[in-house]
Amino acid sequence: MKLFTPKTLRTLLVSSAVAISVAACSSDDGVALDANALGKSVSGDAQTLPTTTAATTATATGNIVTTAVEAGSFTTLVAALETTGLDSVLADETRQFTVFAPTDEAFEKLGQDTINTLLNDTNTLSDILLYHVLPDAAVNAASAIGLAGSMVTTANGDDIALTLNDGALFINMSEVIVTDIETTNGIIHVIDTVLTPPADEPTDTPLATITDTAVAAGSFNTLVTALQATGLDATLASNDDTFTVFAPTDDAFAALGSDTINALLNDTETLSDILLYHVIGGQAVDAMTALTLAGNSVTMANGDTVELSLRDGALFINDAQVVTTDILASNGIIHVIDTVLLPPAEDVPADVPPLADEPATETVYAIARDAGFDTLIAAVDAAGLKGALDHPGDIYTVFAPTDEAFAALGSDTIAALLDDPDTLRDILLFHVLPGTVVDAATAVELIGLDITAGNGGTLVLTSRDDGLYINDSRITVTDIRAVNGVIHVIDAVLIP
């Protein structure tokens, strides 16, 4: 039983869109970022930012450069600014700037040889430094957070991605560790990693298709073999569609073991599902756009979702690290990953009956009793909820813990709960959505939203690499239909 219904190869061929949208933040009263004022040309439209004023307070006694010098923790940044002459620009108190300032420790990550090379290459160094500057706008932390999930054009003409990940603000993959250092001509935010502008895209070299690019690379031999075995090589060689492919290396496939690989090559239906779990259809999602989606789920070509996240300065898709980005192809883009992505598991406990095609005739209570949810039934009886869940005229969505899930609480806890019907009732109602039927398809649409349970508590659905979760409990089986609702099986008891 699938947690989500997968798309077939035919669906991939005819589909032209994927559920990704990157909201652009703007304000009619905003300040357009004009990089031309710093002698740089801007390609495309600059993001409009909310206007904020860097007020000169008792703590703002110097301009951006003076403040950086006095701080004592930006000596390499100051040296770089002086080498390029940008110190005079950022000391101009007739202007307003926002600077994402790397600390000395951030520069040290580059290595001394790289720093010395940059100090002797002022054109490249200027380009990097201007990539840390938003000109003619003092953007405070609140405004920056409001822009999370979008891109903003910097003074060198390239875009940065602003992202909220686990409550922290990131600029690309650099975490903002201190915010809102006010100066007389703008605001400084401190970051822990030097930002690197994207490489210029070649304009005179013809591009190959995704399939031909993977073949030519020489490091995706197993992936190419798998695509050929399923016929998906022809799909990804078509210039009639656009794709984003997260491509596992040969080493990533080798981690599965040769027996698993051989078994998959002989099971093309399962292999196709896995391969399509690495593909976004209808869009070429570059690395910058992917960064703006960190912390969100994205629907893949097989119908399942993946989670994009930032961890330790790297972009992850589920638990696979993106090790190389933005390999351009004539029909899309490739990002290289170090682990094969596996779609959500199809766990079906032996004691749960298959979903019947005919209309349901039994109540939620009767199905749970007959399917062997002994502890749950004992708890429902002790809490006085049998009459409700066994009533054919009411409607419920029930997240039903297995006996093993209850056993994890320990026998003493279970016994204590069975003797405390009020507490037990509160816990059980935390597993129930009264008056509504939320099937698996509807649940996917509710991911990330607060859901009120029968006891008034809040439940949240999330998608992780191994399936759909309700709070911290994994949903192992979905859509067991009852005459008065639907049951989803979970592997842990929900605690209010």
C-alpha cells in the first residue's frame, strides 16, 4: 500500500509542471537595489526590498567601515576592502548599504593561499566583496526574514538566496550569526562563511541533453545503466521537456550493494519509481532557487515529496548532500548528490487488512478490533470512547497506534493510563480528528499546517525521507476506510 500514489512514466512524459513556487517579496514603497551606483551592471530585475531606516543612535557612531575596523573581528574583510578601494565606497555617509560581513574565521575557511591570491586579484576580489553588499537600502533583520524564500540582487549583479532554516537566517549557505549592527550609513549583519558569486555561464558552448551529459561525465555509469533499463534515458534525452535531476554518483549507487542494484535492474517498475524520485519535471531548478526552498517539501516526478534543507553549510535533499550544482544541459539542469534517494517505504503490517474496493461496512472501532489493535481497543473502552468510534452516523479520522507503539510506553505506563480514564481520554482524542475524513491525498495538502485534534491540541503533518509523519509518529499505512471515517496506522503513540 503506497503512502502516496506514484506517477508513472506516462505521467512524466505528459506532465509539464511541478509543485514549486518561489514567492517574490515586494513592496510598493520599497527601495529598488541599484548596483549601477557601485559601477556594476545588473542583469534582470532587482528585488524590491522593504524600506528600513538605519537610525543613528548612541550605538551608531561610525560608518560601516569604521564600525568594522573598531569591531576587531573583521580584519581580513577590512584589508580586502582597502585593497580594492571599496572601503571609501562603504564609508560614504551620503549612501545607505546593507553588508553581510564575514568574520575573520569565515575568511580562514578559504585558506591563507586563497586569501593571498584574492588580495592580488582585485577584480575577482571586488566581485566577491560586492556580492556581500545591498546598495542604497538598509535592510534590518526583520525585513530580511520577511524576504526568506526569495532572491535579492546584490551590488555585483548576482542574486543571493535568503532562507529560514530551523529558525536561523541563511544567506545562500552562510548563516547570519549577528544581526542589526547599526552604523551611520547602513546596517551590518555578520555571517559565518564567505559568499561566493555563481560562476558565469558559458554562452558559446552547445549544451547536451541530460542523458548525454550524464554519459559524457563518466561518473554516473550506474545511473545511466538504470535509466537505460527503464527507458527513462530517452525521456531525459528529449528536448521537448525540461527537467531537474538530482544525480547519484557511482559511489552513491555502490553504497546500496551489488545485490540490491542487480535486483533493481530486474524490477524495472520499482527502479522507475526510484529514478523518478530524483527528477523534477517541467522546471530547471538552479541551486539558488533550491536554496530558497530549504525547509520546504518539493513534489518529484513519481508523486512523492522530498525535503530540502541546509545543514553545516551544505544543501541536502532528504539525507543526500548536494555535492555539485548547476550542471547545465539543453533540456534542464543536473545537481550531483552523494546518496541514492529512496521513496517512502510501503510498510504494511501483516495484521492490517488490505483496502477493499467495495464500500466500507464496519466502523472505525470494529475495524481496529478485528485488525488486532488490542491495546488501542482496551484504551478506547477504558476511556469510554467506544460509543463514539463505533457509531456509524459520526465521522472521524483516527491515527491508530499499533500494539508495538503502545508497548514502547512500557507496561507500567499503560496500566497507569488504563486506571486514569481522564488522562487516557485526552491522549486518545489527540489521535482523532472528529467530524472530518482526511485521507492520504488530503494529508499531503495539509503538510506544515496546524491541525486541531479532538482534545484541542495541535497536530502537524510533515514529510520526511522515510514517509509522512504526524508530529513525531510515522504513518505506516494510510486510508483504511470505515463506514464512519478513515484509519491511518502510526508507529508511536502521540503524546499531547
